[in-house]
Amino acid sequence: MNEQNWNHYAPETQAIRAGHNRTDEDEHSMPLFMTSSYVFESAEQAALRFTGKQAGNIYSRFTNPTVDVFQQRLALMEKGERCLAFSSGMAAIMAIGMGLLKAGDHIVSSRSVFGNTILMFENYFGKFGVGTDFVTLTDLNAWEAAIKPNTRFLFVETPSNPLIEIADIQALAEIAHRHGCLLVVDNVFCTPILQQPLLLGADIVVHSATKYIDGQGRCVGGAVVASNEIIDKYIYPYLRTGGATMSAFNAWVFAGGLETLVVRMKAHCDNAFELAKWLEQQSAVTKVHYPGLVSHAQHELAKRQQSHFGGVVSFELADGKDQAWQLINATQMLSITANLGDVKTTITHPASTTHGRLTPEVRAAAGIKDGLVRISVGLENIDDIKNDLLRGL
Ligand SMILES: *Cc1c(COP(=O)(O)O)cnc(C)c1O
């Protein structure tokens, strides 16, 4: 069963079985290859490997068997031809920009993307003469209107953080391709278990493996999934030269994380849906943002585009920041941290943490109110999570 073609297996099976070619030691579990370099049989073989004429390991900045297990599994699960792993989600986003863009190019991005993604586009790509326009993720006309002749790609994160709004990936892919651009989707919130953007027409999927893929908050890592053509032409050369490589140890943790991702995502979604319905009934809560609720503006789109509604819920309290902080401080079990995708439930106040660097005006325009609380629902018993929130409600 070593060199098996895993394409026709289900994601649960791919996540567990693909990528690991058993070595001469007959190990059952995936080995961890902690080696920076590899030995060649001859000078001739070394030369063939370096020129790419012979496949095989060269140096762990760009070839490592443990990293490759992770890459093969995630590529299969995302229905992409290839995956390359990076040292963090931000390094993966950086690689897309460094690979695809040149001075004078342009990006159209959702305004509701990870804060550091905005800083990357504005402060770093901007420094080299790449312009970015930010648009509202649900407004398809705004996306199309922002495209210029020099636009290279559209960048979207769906569902968004912290308001859990949904962008229509298929419609965005059509708009992008009509104008000769690529569509890049940050799939961190859904993972391939809930949403496969490449099947909806996206060209590149980017991940922070730090979140659900690890699932237990241990390692930082990222990945890019795309066609052979995009990887070979734009992403691999940059990884090999730029060197923001995923460590073998982290890949070993993440590849193990993928093995349980299906069951964890189902459990995260079940707990989150139950919590969202319960929050809607609490008198102190004025609004709940969760795409599984019929009250959510893109509920129908979420049903169509995702296989489940995700593990993150946010909600608003009437009395603003004081009430939000009071609720957060009253919890005894939930972790007060901005991280997400962990088996442990986390609670955060976006207006003073993840989105605290924005001016109050920009924050208001983005709909992030002072009374907003975001919860990444973990896998503890749902009644314990509710009871912990009840202390401050
Ligand atoms: C965390 C995160 C990132 C960045 O990933 P790191 O692994 O922290 O570098 C990018 N996008 C989203 C949606 C994230 O949640």
C-alpha cells in the first residue's frame, strides 16, 4: 500500500493514510525526519538532484519527507494538485505575494481579513510599489469595480473574522477570471472539511495550520495549495529561495492533526451551533453572528458553500465594552486569548485586541462594535461552556 494513488479515497481516509511511504524499518506511525541534508550516491546523482532532473531529497529548506506527508495530505483534502508548507500562515501569504507580484501590480482584498494580512499588503507589498484596494466582502459590485488592468489577484477570507460574514467564492472566481486575475482564498476558518475553494473556482488556497489543523494550539505553520503550474512557476521557486520553511517537527504535528480533523471539525461545529442558538435566547445578548442561524444575512449562501457552519461564534452585548469585559472576566474556564481553532474554548474582545489598532471610525465602518465578543468554540462539554458564560450574562 506504499505508493498508492489516494485520489479516489474519502478525505477521512486521505487524512490518515496518504503521504507516508513506509521505510525499511516497517514503522506503523509516521516517522519524523530530523535532518537538514541528504546524502547522494555519487557526484552524478547530486548534480541530477540539484538540477531537478531526478526527483528526491536535497536539503530540508525545500525537501523533507515529513513535511511532504503534510503537504500531500492537505493537497488531497483541498482537491488541489500540490501543496507547499510554510513556517506560518503569514509566511504562506507572503510567498503568494512574492511569487506572483511585481512592482506596479495591484491587489483587491476583502477589508475583513486577518489584521496582519492587511499590514502585509499595505506596509510591505506597498513598499515595493504594489497597491491594494480593500472592499466589503459581501459586495460583489465593489469587488468588480475595484479591479484595475494591473490587478493580479483578489484575496478573500470566508467566513470573515470576527463577524463571520460569508463571501460567495464561486461568484468571486467568475469575476476574477473575467478580468484575468486569480482568486486567493484564506480557508483557515473552514478547513477543507467544511469548504473546498478550489472546487468552487478559486486558484489558490492559503492556510494557517496553527489553528484547526493543529487543533491543540501547539505549533505555528502555514500552507499554499494550488495547481502544479502555479506552484512550479510562482510558489516553489520562492520557497526554495526565500526559505520560510515549515520545520519537520511542526509538519509531524500538523500531519497528525489532519488525521483527526474530520471528527474535530464536526464536533466544533455541533458545539458552536448549539451555543449560537442558546446565545440567541439570552436577554443580555442583542445579536448573534453565526451562519447556521436563519437570522444570519448569508445563511443560504453558507448552506450552499459550506458543509457545516464552523466553530466560531460572535455576539453583541447592549452596553458596549464594559459589559463585554465584565462577561469575559467572569469566566473561569474559557481561555482569554485571541487564538482560535483549539480544542479549548477561547473568548476575546475584538475591539480592544485583534482589531484594537484600527481607529474607532474604521472599526465602526467594519461593524465591529465595542460590545462584540468572539468565541472559538472548543470541544469541552457544551453545558460547561454555557455555564461559564452564564456567570457574566
Ligand atoms: C492566524 C491566521 C493567519 C496567520 O497565520 P499564522 O500562522 O498566525 O501566521 C492568517 N489568516 C487567518 C484567517 C488566521 O486566522
